[in-house]
Amino acid sequence: MIQVRDGELHQLALLFERHHVALYNYYVRQASDRDLSEDFVQEVFLRIIKYRHTFRGEGEFLPWMYHIARNVQIDHARKWGRETKYDEETHDQICDDPIPDDHVEQLQNVGMLQKALAKLSPEKREVLILSRYQEMKYSAIAELLGCTVEVVKVRVHRALNDLRKYYFQIAGE
């Protein structure tokens, strides 16, 4: 990113290749809208170019990038007057290929997990997506959210407890 900041814009292609899939998955898990997620990813990289001078190189790149990603989502919500809602009925599956019989139970569990995730508040869903799906370190999440690592640990713990509760409600146990 330092090279991009210093004017070597062709290096942005490398950053895009490394991070566009993770960003896309972040947005899809947040809002369940493939088209909007693709638009958001494009907007993030446009803003990276626009605000490259603000990257100081002192911290990690990922929290800085996800900070931009959060702002893109917030700006969209402000513009359209509402938050993007997670719609479990139109949630895109990872794969549209025919499903072998031995994977049906696993996919049912994944479906129940997705429904439970959809019931979480946006804040709890975000911290779980960042920590579990995006595999960000707690220190990077803390930097992104502007809090301490301990606060992130508590938020993840509470989000996991709520997720577990919702999952078992959906499963009927």
C-alpha cells in the first residue's frame, strides 16, 4: 500500500487481487446482496486511490481498508435513508451446483447458521464476520472499531452466545 500511496498506482492491482474476494464476502455476509456487494468493493478501491495519502504505514493495511469498507456501507445507508438489511430468503448460496446427497445435512446446518447470523444485530454480526469469516486478528478489529482488544473479545463472546441461542431456536432444540 505504501507504493500505491507514493504514486505507483499499478500496484493497486495486486492489492485488489489479494483482497477483493474477502471484501466481497464481507459485504455479502452483511447484506446478502451480490450486486450491491460488487458495487461496494469497487467503491472501496476507488476510495483507496482517492484517500491513499491518508495511509501512514504505521498500522496494518487491513484495518485501514475495512475502515473504508465500513464507511462505504454507512454512506450508502445514509444516501438511501436506511441500512442494508440482511434478507435470508434472497441470501446467495456459495455454490449453485447440484448438491450430492451426503452434503444435504451439512448444508442444512449451514442454512440454519446463516438464519441465526441474520438474527444478530448488525454490530454483533459484523464483529463475528470480521473475526471468524474474514479471520482478522482481534487487534486489527480493535483498531478498526476504535476500541480495545478486551472490548472486541467481549463483543465476540456475546455475539457467539447470541448466535448459539438463535441457532438452537431455529434447530428446534
